[in-house]
Amino acid sequence: MALERTFVAVKPDGVQRGLIGDVISRFEKRGLKLAGMKLMVVSKEKAEEHYGEHKDKPFFKGLVDFITSGPIVAMVWEGNDAITLARNVIGATNPANADQGTIRGDLAVEIGRNVVHGSDGPESAAREISIFFSDDEVCKQWARSIDSWVCEKV
């Protein structure tokens, strides 16, 4: 197991539906630790950078339009194997294929309104964190009193 950081965002649909607390609670219950969070409206430029790998795809404009349509909650989560754990909490991209008990399986209906975004690997996590957070906006490693009850090695 490796200590990792990952980027997660509650998308505009999740914010508008009042799901922020539920989303955060699911990551905390899984044992991940919040290292950074902010409510923000994403600029077009930041959205285009975030979705840059999809620039030449027909759905790129729709992604940018949606993520800039209202506020998001941008977060950095930390923990052992945080990227894999977060992806498991989030569920499959298409809610129709997401397991019950995941955010998308419980709270979303269609792929275009699937409540959250999560980094899919170490490189994308580092890139996405740097797009949405400056170094001084993310807490340096900090200890919770429960950490030894969550993981054998902290």
C-alpha cells in the first residue's frame, strides 16, 4: 500500500442537488482523509485544461459547458491507495453500470449527470490537483487521532 493523494470533485449536479455532505461522508467513512477543499466556479480555461485529453472528441464542449455551469466542490483526499479506494467509492462512470453502495450507483441516473469526478491514476491525480489547488491550499500531511484505527501502518 502506498500513501497517495487523489482529486475528487462534486460536479454542478451534485452541488445543486445538495449531495456535498453525503459525498464527503462516504470518503470519510471509507477512511480517507481530507487534505484540501474549496467551493468554486470553474473557469472555461481551467475546464479545458482539466478535460484536455478529450479536446478532439465530440463530447468535449459538453463536458466544458457542464463543469462551468455552476459551482463545484474540489477536494484532495489522502490515504493508503487513495486513488483506488476513491474510485471504488465513486463507482462506474455510467451509473447504469455502477454498483449499489457507490456514489453513482446510489445517487446518479445518467452518465452526463453522474455527481462526481475522481482521478483515474497517479499521473491524472497529480495533474488535476495542480489545476485546482496551489501548494499552500493543500494541507501537508497531518495526523488524525483515528489514523491507527483505520490503517495498520500510518
